[in-house]
Amino acid sequence: MNRKKFMATLPAALFAMRELCAQPPEKKGQKMLIVYYSWSGNTRVLANTIKRLSNADILEILPEKPYPDSYRQTVDIAKKETDTGYTPPIKTKIPNISDYDMILIGSPNWWGTVSSPIRTFICENNLSGKKIAPFITHEGSRMGRSLSDIKKLCPNSEILEALPIRGGSVKEAEKEAEKWLKRINAIS
């Protein structure tokens, strides 16, 4: 290639390299899906931070019947659902779950475990053979028994290290989320 052609193509090549370097470092050969439920918005903020860092696909779980806006009412409903193991109907369906190798599951901590809509998602989808990486938002109870409950619901999945983040800290959790994603080999 002569010097003139090289100089003419250099800006385009540099631009393409910049674009490649700007992409989040998703692990090669591993397709990831972030699935989350968020009542207050905290888990949504954390899920979107994880998306930005990992370049994974993302999907919000929506119950068919939304929970009340009242915190107290929602806490009471969540307690009843948790005590009975109720799985509320959800609007969100994932026809291509088999396309994913790793599922990052986000939920608020409801009475020491995952929220009812997340329990429904897990029960309605075959996650056998998948790597499951839970992330839980909480206000002091951390993971509770979420991890052991997920292991019971997904006996044929590889359950990876979980990430607990205090709900009031989700906006400042990027570095912690990035370290977690590296530890579970979701990003390089």
C-alpha cells in the first residue's frame, strides 16, 4: 500500500479501533442475559449498571398485576407470597432462553429471599445447564437466604457468586459491580 492510500485510510481505521475499544468487555463465546424485577427502582438501576459494564441483553420482569405503590401494602403482600411460595403470573416471556449461557438474576430482597416475580421467572423457565449469577438489592439484610433458595429452584444450574448491594447505594455501585462481573468471569 502506498503512503497516500495509507494516510487516507488511517482516520477510518483509528475510528473503528476506538469503537471496538469502547465496547464493554463481554466474554467471548458467552451469551448473557440480565433478568430483573424492581419494585422501587433500585434493582433497575443496578441492572442497567451491569448491562453497561457487560453488554449483556436485559429484560425486566413485569407482574401481570402490579404491586401497590404503597410500601406497607407491598411488604404485606410480599410476606404472604413468600410464606406460601406463591408465584404470581408475569407478563414477561422469554422464548429464546436456550440461547443464553449465563443468566444474571436481579431482585430486591423480600423477606429474606428473591421477590415473587423472580421466583415465577425461575419456575417458568428451564435454567438447567445455565450459569446463574444473582444480584440482590437490600436495605440491610444482604442476601438473606436468596442464594440457597435459588439453588433449590435451579438444582441443575451452576450458581455463581452473588452480589448484594444496599438499595440506597446502587448509584455508586459501578466499581463493585465491575469487580463482581470479573470474579464470575462475565467480563475480562
